[in-house]
Amino acid sequence: MTAPTLPPAPAPAPTPAPRAAPPAAWAARPVRLLLDGDDDHNVHRAAYQWADPAQGRITVDPTPHTTSPAYLALDVLRASGRDGFLRPEAERMSTDPAWRAVTCWTLACGLDEVIVLRAHRLTTERLRRLAVWRADTGIRLTLLAHTPEQTDLQRLLEHLTAAELVDVAIVRGTAAVLEAIGPAATRRRTGPPPRDHAHPLPALPRSSVAAFRADCWRRQNATDFAHTDGQYRAGYAAARTWLARTLPPPPALVGGITSADDPAEPTLFTLQETEAVRLFLARLTVSSPSAAHTVARVRGAQAGFLSRSSLLNVPDDLASCAGPGLTTVPLTPRTVHTITVRLPNPLRAAAIAALLFTGTDKSLLSMTQIGSVDDTHTIVAIDRDSRINIGEPSGPRHLYAVPPRARPLLHAAVAFRRHTPRTADNHGLFANCFGTTPRFEALIADAGLPIPALLHPHPGDDWHTAARCWHLHTPTPSAPDVLPRLGELHP
């Protein structure tokens, strides 16, 4: 497993963002009312086989013998694969939060088409909730009803009118209904994704950057060194690329002329440069499968910085620290599947994801504000110093890179908080998750995932927050873009 390449700029290029507001064209798609007067089993089977949540299509089967709007929202979440609330001890959601969760997951995950079964049993209030959901997200709504008598159809139409669902296209007859539903989904995935696997690295030497690669070569066999060196090379290449594209050369080196005042005196990186370095290190290691992979990547990055006349200083014993790549868990498809299934509430799902990809202490993560997440949901910036020391100049923020699979979770959580009444950007994002010990313990129990930052707590700052960097003001050495292979230099 190699380190991911990094974007060329400190602010990442926007990823394809989920829908933020429904375009006007969606309003042209009427509500389809499919009338299955014969209550044909083939119609029900076709509706279920058509659904494919991974492709943005779900079939909702409302819970019988209840008229609660909250239950209908939970039925929608269950159809999307988020059914953790079915466990007896799981946390419940009331009506408004449940429908806010439905709206936020719809926008964040690209849900586009919905079929609702047993529509003839829906109350006016439930239909109103569906109408608001459709208006907020632009979904294509299809209602499947069984109305053998004309009076049944007339009553249903009256309920639809009262719920302000007036643009209704009616389809009658079994054959026409089956054609309107469409063909069954192909290659639909069932069950959780396969288990995660990464090639383990052997124990690495506790050497400085100057001797790390050579010590690995001397102590490891050819196969182990190939895997270790792959991580080291990835960090080296990422650092050189990031420095070349992100940070301009210091003033003393412009034009290749060193400073005449004190050419040997290093210059500490500025506040903005320090934050950029922290974010670079977080991106480099956020998906690292083990602490050994992280150490190899960071040592390679240090060598890359030296090749560009910059000194990157990190804690000596990285393995005893906390932070990205050390007390984190890669957000693989299986991990994200577990989070979304067990935690239908967007805030709680994002809180667990943040604990896993930041690896930081809960007390720091609880300071995350709604505005701490950038617009592209790729960066979490926690300004702890300004919140603790009010009135003092702010220092570098605690920056964390959001891995791609966690971005829909952060998007849904931010949208959920902003849809909550009386909310501002300076309010806590995870206030309802970390606020009290019982709520936090319930969150961990519902997730059912090991959290390394809780199993092995580290009270100090995260390792990438403790990193420091200096401009050396020396001529850039003629370091190659690709490191030589040590096997070729073996005596």
C-alpha cells in the first residue's frame, strides 16, 4: 500500500460536491402514482428488485399499524441501509431530527429516486413530510397504491391535494405499472464489503532521518525492505512535490543568492506555512494502515524537505505519539459501511468518523465548530488556542485532513446542524455527541468499533501539531527526484 499523492495547492481542489440545492428542472418531474388495483405480488417484487441504494434508488415499505411520521422517516433510513436504530438499546430520533437526517443523507449520498409502497395507507401528515422531502432534495417520488374502488382513489387524491402534492401522474394497470417501475437492478451488492487487508511492515529502527533508510536496508530482508522503501519513497516524492508547488523559496534564496546578514541562521516557517505543513503531514498519513507505515512515510518526507533546503522536525519517538496515522483507523469501505449502518443520525456518524481519522483526544474534538469544516468538507480546522485563551493572538490551528470516504459523513453532519433551528457557524458541531459522559458512552456502544485514541490515550499534542519546520538558507542540493536503489549500492 503506497502513500496517496497530494494535491498541488494548500487548499485542495473541490471534489464533485453533492447536490446543495435542487435545480429548477427537478420541479418538472411529477409525482408518479402507480395504481395496483389487483394487489399483484409481481408488482411488489419488481419494486424491491428495482431498488439499489448504491445507485441512488430505494424502495420504502412503511411500517404497518402506525401512522407516526417519525416511523416513516426511520423506514426511509432503513431502506437506505441505515437500520442501527432497530437494536433495542440504540438511541432513538424524534420526528423532526429523523426527517432532517433523511434530508441530509439524501443530499450527501446522491439519493435520486424513491418508491413508497402502501401509499393508500399514508396519512395527510405523512404525505406532507414526503412533499417537503421532495421539495428540499429534488428526488423523483413514486407512490405505489392499491385502490380497487373509485372511492378509495378519490380519498387518496384528496389526501395528496391536502399535502400539496398536486402534480400527480397516474398510471393504471398491472402491465403499465411494471413498465413504469422499470427493470431490476443489476450487480446489486448485498452484505458488507470485504474485510480490510494491508501488508504489515516489520519493526522499524528508531533512527533519525539521516540513517533511517540505510538502517532499514541493513536490518530487513529484501521483501520487507521493498515494502518499507515503498512507503519511504512515497513520502519523499510527496514532500518534494508539495514544496515545489505550494511554498515559494524563502527571500534569502531568490535568484540563488544567500542572505548577507546571517546566511547560516535558519528561519522558522511563518504561521501560514506552519499550518500548511501540518495539513500536508495529516494528508500524507491519514490513510496509513499502521504506525510503521506512518513512520516510513514521515522519514521519507523529512528527506524530501532536506532535499529542498528545509528542515522538518517531528517528535523523536513517533510511535509513542497520537494523531493521524498513529492512533487512527483507515476509513475503508467496510469501516464506513459499519458506521452508516449503525448510526443513522448524521451527527453521531460524523463524530465517530472524526474520532477515527483524526486520532486526537475527545476534549479537542469537542471544540470543533460548524465553521471548522471547510466548504469542500476536506479539512477540519480546530482553533483551540483562541477558544481557551480569549483575547490572545491565535496560534496555528489544529488541522486534520478528511479522507474521501468520510466527506459525505461530514457533509451530512454540517447540513444537519445548519438545518437545526437557531444555529450559527460558531456553535459546536458535535455538541450532542461529546457533551456528557453517558451520551458519549452510548455513542461508542452504538458504533461498536474500536477507537485507538480512546484505547491508548495520549494527553499531549498530536505529533503533526508538534512538528516544526525551518528554511535553512543554503543552496538546494542536487538531490534526485527518485531515490537511488540501495540494492544497487550493496558491496
